[in-house]
Amino acid sequence: MILSRLSFRYTINILLFIVIPDNKELAWSLHPLDNMKIAIAYWQDRISPVFDVSDRLCLIDIEDGKEVKRENRILTSRDPFNRAREVSGLDADVLICGAVSRTLEMALIVAGVRVAGFLCGDLDNVVSAFLCGQLTGGSFFMPGCYGEQSRRRFRSRHRRR
């Protein structure tokens, strides 16, 4: 389904006002299918800390649970909706990245890309863990992001008394 820019933004705005669960089954129970393409935002052979400003993607084709092809791409768009279209246009089934804004995450989901965000680590280690179905291991969560609390976006600086 191809959406015009206006209808795409309208769809995203509606989704942002609907109460959407944390999508734990979408983001944290990822395992490789027989044939798929994963996109990993990277910087210096590590997961890029913030996808919204990252400009490099490593695209990996997976067939029968094994990596068969790897290529690097440069992202050109900074607008979250265009960026989501750009990633979707690369035929990526899953995006593995560090921190990602809620707007961009929802745009990617609407564009048909599953998002595994708030992860960190060496590129090759993350790919190996993904292929083994062990990406949800605690060692790949960004500092401060673990288990059920990983989806909290805003935290108070001061404790309640």
C-alpha cells in the first residue's frame, strides 16, 4: 500500500493518539525467519546509539537462518516519515537500532518494518545473536534499558518523597 505524504502523516498522527501497548512481542521476541532482510543502524562497527540521526545501514539478507549477503547503505532523509519510507523501500523486514524516537518508530511500524530498538553492541555480535534467537539477552540492551522497563521514555530526574 502506497500512502501519500499527507495521508502517511495523518495515519501516524492517529496512531500516536491511540493507546498502543509496548509491542513487546513486536520488538523483543524477534527471531530469524527462513528468508528475510534485516537492517542495522551502525557507526564504527557498532550499533548506532541514536537511529534518528544515524546515516548508515547495514542490510543483511538471511536465507535458511544464515547470512548470505551484506551491503552498506547511506540514508539521506532526516524527516521521520521519509526516513521510514526509505528504510521500507530497502525491503527491510526488521530494523535493529539504538535509541529511536516514538514518531520514527511508529512511522516504521506503519511502513511494515518491525523495530528492535534500544540495543547496543558490536555489529557482528548482534547479527550472531539475532541469528541464534538470543538478541533479547541482557548484554545487548542499552545502559538503563532492560526487560520490562526498556520502553519507558521519560523518567523523572527527582525521586518522589
